[in-house]
Amino acid sequence: MVTMKDVAELAGVSITTVSHVVNGTRAVAADTKERVLDAVAATGYTGDAIARSLVTGGTRSLGVAISLAANPYFAELIQAIESEASAAGYTLLLVDTHDEPGTEEHSVRMLRTRRVDGLLLTPSPGATTAVLPELCRLKVPTVLVDRLPGHQSIDQVGPENVQAVSALVQHLGDLGHRRIGLVSGASGLATSSERELGYRLGLGRAGLPWDPELVVPGESSAAQGAAALSRLLSFPSPPTAVVAANNSMLVGVLHEARARGIKVGGDLAVVGYDDVDWADLVDPPLTTMAQPVAEIGRTAVRLLLARITNPDRAPQIVRLPAKLMHRRSCGCE
């Protein structure tokens, strides 16, 4: 087995110098660095991923920058990404952006220093003015996942939001509801604005007027989702049906309804965008719009590998349809 000592002897340098070259821990004179890289190539040294990347130009690793706390559904997404990447011979480096632009910038730059071959990113609300322009300028192979901010020069894959939420609202309108509230997601996210647009479109298709007071931000969290329902129910003419724009907020809505003794599906119709594993285990079972999470993850990896293989291919934006999971929380029997 070739060792770092073998590389050092062939290059005529110290082991420390070899370490600095392959790990990038200190600047090394250009001619010395070239001798070390030639020795790495000649010996086939593969002591670590960084050494391989210096010779081959790739580490067979993909970076994933995602907000792990934003939504439990991301766990399923990561599982699908890892499975697809592993099947293609790649490993993942995962970082949590916390949906903070500053943390996101730091996380993406850290992944780049690890020489990942490409990057999967669920962009934060500030990504369009910071991280995305930098990734485009540096031509880093990148795929945006789940949240699609309309940046036309980057590959993207995510769910179809507008028509999906419109269908939920239309269904509630068909059941006779005339006051339908929306617990909307975090401000600044493409998913939030798209689902609000779907809500408005659904109202129009159901022949219902747009009332801005019936849209209350739940900020994509359970606690804020509960607070949003509380506010909706405080109105002189409260809604008789509520759409929760993600599963975290749906949990908050259900908690608040229970705390108030409200019977879901009877006193108040509740539907959600995002399915949950326990949707058919509660009483009544929850009507939801299920995203194709696993397919989104698999498609993201395939798009990224295609970009790595062919950097000059035209950017592709993929929208995958959601599926209505019709149960009884909407008031249907």
C-alpha cells in the first residue's frame, strides 16, 4: 500500500510538505507542489479523498446544504438523496444551514473547501442575493432542491405548489365552505409565495372572494402554526376551514384545535400541504396533499450528476406533481 512517505521520497520533500499539499493546510512553492502532485499521480497514492481530488479533479462526494430543522420531511428527502448518490458511487457531506443566510454562506464555502464535486441546496430566503450569484460566478455544479426561487441559470427540482394548493382550496369550496383560512409558510421562501398563490387561485376557481386577513403567517413552525389558528379563530367571522401550508404548521393547528376543544372535520375542516406518516392514524384522518419527496431527492441527484458530467448543458427546472390524499379532516364522510 502506497503511503505518504513513499510520495515524499519520490518527490524529494518531507512528509510534512506532502501533507500540506494534499490537505491544503499551508502554501507550498509552485514547483514543489507540482513535484508532489506528480508523485501522487505516479504512485497512485489514495490515502485520503483530498489526495485523490488533486489527481483526478473529483472526490466522488456531493455536498448537501439544507435546513434540517425547517421541516421533518427533509429527513425523507435526505434519505432519498443518499440512496441515489450511493448507488452512483458518491458519498454525501451534509451541513445544516438553519435557514440563515450567513450560516448558509459559510456552509456552502466550507463544502467547497472540501472539494465536493457538486452541491445540493435548499436555498434560504436570502440565497438569491448572496449564495446563488456566487455559485453561478464560480460555476459550481449546483441543484436547488424543494425551494425554487426562479433563478433561471441553475438546475432545480421541487414540488408543484400552485395547482396543488389550489386543488385543496377548491375541494373545501365544493364542500360549501365560504371562509377558508391559510396558515402560510416562512416569508421570503419561494414555496410560501407559491402556495399562497395557489390559495388565491383556488378561491377564484371556487367563486370565493380574496380576503387578506384570512392569510396568517405560521412561519413554517408548529408553534407559529398554533398561533396563526388562534388569530384566525379570533375574528368576528372566523373561517370554517383552514389550509396549513406545511406539515409543521399542520401539527400546530391540530394542537391549537385540541386545546380549544374544536372537533376537526366537524367544527373546523383542516387540510394540509405535505403528508405525514401518522395522517391516517388520528381521528379523523387528515386530508393532505402529499409531495413526491423521494422522487424529488432522486431527481436532484440525477440532475447534479448530469451537470457534473456535462457542465455546459442547458439548466433544467423540474416540477413534480403532488397527490391528494383524501381523508376525513376536511369534513367528508
